[in-house]
Amino acid sequence: MVSGGYAPLVDDMVRVGERMVLYSLHGAEDGLPALSFSGTPSTRWKRPDALAAIESSGLRLATPDRPGYGGSTRLPGRTVASVAEDAVAVADALGWDRFAVTGGSGGGPHALACAALLPDRVTRCAVIGSNSPPIVDGPEPTEEEELADPRRNRTSWRALHGDLRPGFEETARTIMAAVEAGGPEIPPQPGAEPGPPAREDPSAMARLTATFVTSHEGWLDDHVAFATPWGFELRDIRVPVSLWHGSADERAGKYVEFLAAAIPHAERKYYVGGHIPPANAFRELLRWLTLS
């Protein structure tokens, strides 16, 4: 149960050794199987607009929480590649021999890991606004260096050489203070009006509390995993891959340039919007996962 009086329901769980992996399941029961990996930080609980797109997509979509998020048992020292074991456990529990994978932002590397490490099981892989392997050697990058090449970013550098926790705690306090002041659950799309106050929606508050209040362990472990060797080579991916990013997401666009050059036959997909895709772009991505 999360703190703050909000308690989202647990949809299902699977054991991986001594750990528990919690996941939600959406879409048509006879839909094409797919796994979706959430961003950094976030949990398996999705917003209504995303759920509406999933329900009409023709997919049966499982959204597992990575270790340290949403009740899934923490796994200190995990790598990006570690997600493959959890993906197999969830798929096996659901009786899926083959499945597509997708991931947004920090979920992108985890989807790519499944594509690289599970070629006999993964059919397609679509990532949105994914980061790429960072450059963490040398002194701490300056702001100018990070703007020029986001692979040289201060968060990844500090994940290895410093302490991210104080900064994450301050970020979480700032976000929750803005929500309590009447802000929406997520920032609006460029040029769009803000959504309704999140504090008036218990489900939105449950998602926010699980992400920013209950624990920061998954958030921290994600960034350490990004800053250390990922455990697979991008060049080894052979399944169809699409790399999506928004017109207003310059940072992700630079990451995509590197990913597209490193992954054989990867397709670049561009949409009008920011880091979080608008509903029409998300529906198109889900449709792409169903192609044969």
C-alpha cells in the first residue's frame, strides 16, 4: 500500500526467485501479446488516455513494474539486461510464447534489452523518447556539454560518482507541491491547456504518490543501470525496431540519432508533441506493434 491514503489495486504478480514482480494487464483477452515498460520514474498504473488507446489497440498489454517500483521487490545492482528475466517470467505466467515490447523514456532501454536478448520470443520493439547509453568517463559534464550531447549528462555521471538521492527527493517534493497547489498530473503538451487538477482525482493521486512519494529506490536503480554497461549490444538487435520522438523533445531526438545509427534497420518515427506522446501518436505506436 502506498502512503498518503491512496491504495491502487494490485492486478497480478509473478515470482522470480525470491522476488515479486507486479504487473497490470489491459486490452482484449484475445489481443496480440505485448509487454510495456514504463518510464523513469513511473509505475504500472496508466492514465485513462493511455488505457483508452490500449483498449482499442488489438493488443493484450502487460505492464510490469521494474524492481523497486510499485511493490515489485527491489534488486540492488540490477542492469538494464536484468529486465529480460522478469519479462520471461511475466510472459510465461500468461502463456505467451511470442510477444511485442515497448517502452517510454527510461522504459526504452529495457524494451531494447528484451529485443536484443530474447530474439526467439520478441516480435517487434517500439520505444518512445528513449535514452541511449551515456558517456560517464572524465570530469562531471558541464551544462553546455550536456546540451550538445545528452549522452554526456550530469545525472548519469552522478549515478556513478555522486549521490542522486537528494536531487530526486527535491524533485519529488517540487512535483507534489505543484500538484497540491492545483497542478495537473502531467505537464501539458506544447501549446495545450493544462489538464484538470490531479488532487481532485484519487486515481491520479495514487499514481503520483506511488511514483514520487512511496519509494525512490527504483528511480535510483534505473539511473545506476543506465550509467553502467547495459548487458547487451544494440548492434545485436535483429527484430524490427521503431524509435519514436516528439518535435518538441530535442533531447530525445539526439538520443534517437545515436540509437538509429547503432541498431540495424531501426526505423525513426516522428510525431508532433513533447516527451510524452499525444494520444494519436501513442495509438499509432500501438498499431505498429501489431503489424506482421
